[in-house]
Amino acid sequence: MDREKLLQYIAPCSLLCYTCMGLKDGPIAECARTLHDLSAGIPEFFCRNTPEDERDKQLTFFHDFRNTLQHFSSAFCPGCRNNDAACPAYEGCVIPACVKEREIDFCAECGYFPCDKVKDFFYARDAKIYPVWENGNRRLREIGIEAYFEEKKGVSHYTHYTEK
């Protein structure tokens, strides 16, 4: 994959837009669209083939499931580098403007990395993200953009929230 495509998939902060549920053409949205399309008719099938006392429960479950898939398939974000609006999750993020001003692609390329400006931003918003940002940028610096993407493309964007 060429560098320009990788830059669309990896945000300036080192988080992968690629694995974010908001990325318009990301794998989550694409899988949700496929699953939504392939599950057409399932509620009706279960309605006809489920005992009467279970029908309402099954119908509700599958309609909720398909509505959830519809929600995930409606992702709209073009990625941090293509988005004039702030990331809905990190409104006011200082990183995109900073890397643009310094004419670099990632925080890892900055002589001031790790900086207090980003640390202050993340600790004010979501302290769990700061170590993800710092470790991601260190790893980018260590192995390069291609290897970093390969290493992270199968890892949930939200794994750090499951860790205690």
C-alpha cells in the first residue's frame, strides 16, 4: 500500500482511522453494510419459523440487530486528514493543526515529541488515550508507517477501553 493511502488510514496522532467505527469506508462500516444486506429477510424468516410464544422476542432482536448494522454502515467520517470538522470523539484536538503547521505527518516526527500540549489535551479529555498516543508514536518511529499499519490494522480501535 502506498504512503498516501496509509496516511489516510493512520491519523496524525498514530491512532488508526482505519479501525474506527466512524470511518466512512472503513472495515467496520463495510462489514456492517455487508451483514445488513445479507441479513435481509431474517426477521421474517424467524417470524414464520419460530413458535408463537417466541416470535415477538425474535422479531425485536433481529430488528434491533439490523438497526444497529444500519447505524454502523452509515459512518460518515473521511478520516482525520480529510476532515475539516473536528473528530466528533476529540473535538478541539490540537494534533491535526500542529502537524500541518510543522509540515510533518505524525507526532513521532516532531522534535518536541512527546509534548505537554498533547499531554494536557488528552489528560483533560481522556487520560486513557495519552499512553496509546505516546506508545503508538514511539512504535511508528521504531518500525515505520507500513509495518505499523500491518501491526495495528487487525486491532480494535477501542481495545484500551477494555483494559483495566
